[in-house]
Amino acid sequence: AQSVSQHNHHVILSEAASLELGCNYSYGGTVNLFWYVQYPGQHLQLLLKYFSGDPLVKGIKGFEAEFIKSKFSFNLRKPSVQWSDTAEYFCAVILTGTASKLTFGTGTRLQVTL
Amino acid sequence: DGGITQSPKYLFRKEGQNVTLSCEQNLNHDAMYWYRQDPGQGLRLIYYSQIVNDFQKGDIAEGYSVSREKKESFPLTVTSAQKNPTAFYLCASSMEGDTLYTEAFFGQGTRLTVV
């Protein structure tokens, strides 16, 4: 079955620390990849997405992610986190040609301390 | 403003009652979805619809029903057959075609509590 794995369930970092959140998927075909963020009390919003081209994609608020096809991974990174990055982060994958089956990982709760 | 509106934000129901959650979008999107969010389980797809008058089951459709009579609306009914209905429900929409998929836009969610 198709699946998306986020191995870090809860991450606690101090401000200015670097962040890397893992995301792996099990699809065999061509994929589109997404990272969504859910700030406390707010709706899910898109951080960044990969459809094709440069595997290193940059999103909002200084986030970036790298698509490594050979590793089936799409890890999210930020060089220096801020307290305002405290949120839950979700990786999502869709297999191209199978529209509507957007599958999410279980999410990673990031807590940034001052 | 364009967006997705879910109502109500909070909903309480007695066990054994059916309840319908509303989702309306004015983005002119073809596709609409319902997800359920539970702590530690991420978002799980309940139902989705690519066009009016058509919808498909997602991964956890049992105990739920939907309709898509209008492009803008995709209501979800949580029936009494759903064994654990208390959850946070998210509606989303996106542009879509055979090979085109854009990002999904989400509503603010409805928190359903069954007592």
C-alpha cells in the first residue's frame, strides 16, 4: 500500500538551531511532494511543493526541502528556527496520474524554545 | 475573499445521531476532499470528489457519507455507524485534471465531539 512516513513525531529545538524533518514515501511512480504546516489554531497551509525540475525547492519563511528520488525522501530543512516556527508539519505525496489521492504522513510536532 | 468555509467550527452530538458537516468553496476548484485528523495519525482521507455528482471512498470511508450536487459544496455526514466519530475534520479543494494536480487548500476544520 502507498504510504508516507515521518519518523520524527515530536522535535524540540532551541531558537537558532538547525532543523531537518524526515519524510519518506513508498510510491513507485512519479510523484508530486508537499510540506504543509499547521500553526496552533490555524488552518493547514502550504510551505513548499515539488512537481519537477530542481530537486531542491524553497518555500516560505526560509524553509527548503530536497527531493532525493533514489531514497524516496523529501526532507524539510531550515538553517535557523524561530520560536514562531512552533507548529505541526505534514509531508504529503500524490502519485501523478492518480488525481485526488493525496496521502499525508502522521505529522511532526515542532516545539521551538527561547 | 476566495477560500474554503467549514461550519460549524465546533459541533457536539449525542451518540447514535447522524451529523452533517458543511464545506463550501468559492475557488472554482474541481476537486474536494474530506480528511480526518487525529493526534499521532496525521490526516486520513475519508472521501474525495473530482467532479460534480461523483465521489470516491478514501482510506477510512466506513461510517461516513458524502454528496456532491454542486461544484461549490461537499457536505460530509458522520453516521451512527462510525465507531469513533470524535475527531477534527478538514475539508480541502484543488484544481485538478488528468495530469494536473495543484496544491490542496484547506478549511479551518470542524471539531466534532460525540457524547
